[in-house]
Amino acid sequence: MFSQWLAWRIQWPSIVIMTIAGLFIGPMLGLVNPQAELGGLYSPIISLAVALILFEGSTSLDIREVRGISKSVYRIVTFGALLAWIGGSFAAHLIAGLSLEISFIIGGLFVVTGPTVIIPLLRQAKLPPRVASVLKWEGIIVDPIGPLLALFAYEIFKITSEGPFQFIDFIPFFVDSILATSVGFAIGFLVSFFVGKGLFPEYMKSPIIFCFVLICFIFGEAIMHETGMLAVTVMGLTLARSKKYVHSIGSIGHFMENISVMLTSTVFILITASLTRETLIDVFTWPIILFVITMLFLVRPLSIWLSTIGTELSLKEKALVGWIAPRGIVALTVSGYFAELLIEDGYQDATILTPLTLALVFITVCAHGFTIGPFARKLGLANTESSGVMIVGASSFSIAFAKHLKELGTSVLITDTSYDKLSRARKFGIATYHGEILSEHSDFEIDMTPYDTILAMRGDAAYNALVCQTYFPEFGYNNTFSLPVGGFQSEHKEVPPSIKANLLFGEGATFTELNKKVNIGYILKTIEFKNKQTILKNEWKSEGIPLCIKRKNGSMVFVTFKDKLMLDAGDQLIVLEAETKRY
């Protein structure tokens, strides 16, 4: 958790910090060896954690995300994965010096990216929805496919080494894969049916579904090793599809997301701390380094460019998707399994699999983690504007406020269900969204990446409270604000305690009063401070109302029902006051 927090604090990719932390306490200092100390529990813990992470990722998928890019996603997870498998296999054979059999096994495994590495990177980089959706869908769909390709290659070479090739020998493999898929679908359908019928009490819903995920994974593994991941992914996709019909399924999302963050941190540190110093030394050899470079600059871009010919993606989007492909937990865990299996079968060069995988994971995580933001900005595919503001509710005051923020260079979006109310905002060139912000459709119709603050400013206190409660998880508590409707803030007993601290602008600055002032001629002004200053709001000499502070770095600080305003030199204070007022 400290690694996750530190990464957020210093704006580094969290996967990089966790990998360094695991290597530091494990092979470097020798403080702990999780694999030795956990013994027989080590592999089950890792496997079950990966299953839960995959389930969380697959339940977050919604078919509406790929509206307009479905051809690209389909091509990448099929033809693109096949090209990556072939390219990675020949790179392992010709550059890393592995035998052809081992190369095709490990090449199948290296097609994975996975939610454990992709989703943290997407949180960090403000990518447009199209590119983010392609990367997320690829990571989640291909994650269970990679181990299956590796297993398929292993079965081929095992069967052909024992006698002449016969297709009938592969029937059990395909049957087991179909069975695992059926198990995932059946359990997903069963859970959605139980939830839809209200057979689980609300407080037990998340723990029960959590248990069903583990049961699904175990059944999948019992059918054939490495098909458990396939089963839980299908289960997650089934539940994600059922959200349209069983809305209460969506309530477990935040619980599973929190579990996923904890497990991602734990698993990465467990795996990296269990590596040996010899493995680290083996990483820094020329064949391995050249193999990783080939995967980065040749295999990945080529597989994406070829598979997306004639699709909806632009050249810039293809370039970004073709560059971003960090490997993660699945590659590390499954490569260890195949290394042991192949060594037992007499393939001595399989000892290089773990160093090879570690090198690919660490280098791709660092390279893609540190470059995804700058590269996206260079291509014009990331938001480069200052902190944006989303305003819910079009009124005289909110439109005037949005217009002033826009003039100061801040991205602003006003949303409302009334087309007529938004028409005045459009005349000023302000971005608008006509629709219900509380509807789940808004998630797919609004690009929220430019905005990191939301202001609920409708003339309905209950509605504003609901908007705040809905968007706390996405924008964060400190970036979610509500405007009181009438009376004094101390009198707003209908406002939940969690929101009262984030009521905007101070005593008396209500929806009714602010709109009244704008309608009788009050205007917004900007005051620039040349010296550091602390202002107590009850000592504010102007007749105007302080609204927000624009810091010299471009960030916004909104005035709330607090005692004082802290301003530094170069900060700008935005106030609402009578037009005749002069300083």
C-alpha cells in the first residue's frame, strides 16, 4: 500500500515502484523470501489473486465502450494475438537462443498484457476513451488466451514427440477449454439470476460473489491447468453483460476494485521478492536484452499495425497502441509453471524462462509506464489543458461562472437535462452535455478525462447530494462540491454530513442568491495577488463573494464553508461582485 501511495504521490507508475520494492526486500537485501516462507500456500495465493484481478477487470467491461472501435478490438485480440505469438516465438528462438518448442510455448505466454499493468497505467495517463478502451479490452481478453496458447503449444510438442501427429489427440484440449468457458458462463448466469431475484441480502452480496469467483476458478483449474483464468474472465463478462438487466450487480464494482488494488500490490511484491540474485544476474545478458528490444520495437508494433489495417483507428492511435504493451503478473506466474514443467521433461534451456520473463516484465513496465503520458501528449492523444471543471446544472450563475473560467484558460463542461437552458452556454462557446449525468449512459457519452473537479449546482439540494455521492469515487472527495440551494448553510439539515464540508462559497452564497445577483447585474472579476496572503472570510472587505482561486500552476481551489483563504504570490482570486465596485 505504501508503494501504491508513493507512486501516486510522486506521479510514477505504481507497477514500477512495486517491482522495485519487491526486488529491494527480496533478492537485494534478502530480508524475506515469500516463496520459501509460504511454502505450499505460495502458488495458490498467487493464482487466486490473479483470478480475482481478472474477474474485476472483466466485470468493468461494457460493450458500449467499443462502440465505433469494435473491429479494432476484435482484430487485435484475434489476428493481432496470433501475429504476436508467431513473432515472439521466432524472436525467442533466433535471438534468445531457445529451442523451437520452448520458443512457441513462451511466445504464446508473451502475448498477454493484462489488467494488473494496463489499468494502473490508464489511471495515470489521461488517454481519450477510444485508445483507453482498446488497451483495456485487449489486456483483459488476451490475458487468459496467452496461457492457453502456451498450453496448446506444449500439448502439440508433447504429442508429436511421442508419435506421429494426429488431430484427434487434441480433442481433449479443446473440450476442456470449452468446458471451462461453460463453467464461467454458467456460474456468471447463476449469480446474476440469484442477485436479480433478491436471494442475497445487500450486505452479503459482495462477499458471496467473491466466493463464487474463487469457486469458478477452482472448477476451471480442476478441468485443466491454466483454464481457471479463462473461466473467471467469462464469468466476469457474463455479469458485466447482465448489468443491463440486473442493475444491482454494479454495486459490487467498488468493492472488487479495492480488492484488486490490494491484490495487485501484494502479488507483484510477492513474486519479485521471491526471485533469486542469480535470476537477476541472468537478466543482464545480451541475448535477453536484444530479445526484449525486439519485442518492444518490432513484434508489438508490427502485430498492431498489421492487425488494424482498414479499422477505425487513426495512425496516431495505432502508434500509441502499438507501443503500449507492458507484461505483468500472469506472464511471471505462468512462465514459472512452464519452466518447472519443461525442466522435468528434459529441456535444460528452460532455466532461462524466468530471467527472460522478468526482463520483459520489468523493462516493458518501466518503458511504457514512464512514456505513456509524454508519448500520448506528443501524439495529441492526451489532455494537456489545466485542471478542468464539470458543472452540473445550467443557470444564470453557473453559465457566467463557466464563461469566466473558460476565459482564464480552464476547461469547462456544463451538463443539464434541459436543452433550452444549455443554449445560452453554447452561445458563449462553452462545452455542454445534454442528458442525465446520473445515467450510466453518460459514462460512454462524455469524455471525462479533461475534468478533475465536479460542481453540483442545480436548484435541487437532494439532486446535488446524489450527484456528489455518485461521483465521489471517480473525482475524489476533495474534488466534489455542491452548491446549497436556499437559506444559510448551517440550516441545510437535508444535506448529508459527508457533503457539508464541501458546500461551496460560504454563508449565504446559495443557488437562489447567486442567480439573483447575476440577474441584477453582478459580474465575475479576477484579483491577482502579488504577495502571499491569508484572508479570513469574515474579514473580507469587498461586497463581492469569493468563489475560487486559480493557482499560478493552473490548478483550481474552490472556496468552501471554511474560515480562511490561503493565497500565494501569482494566485488569482475569482469573486462575484457588483459591476460598479472598484479597488
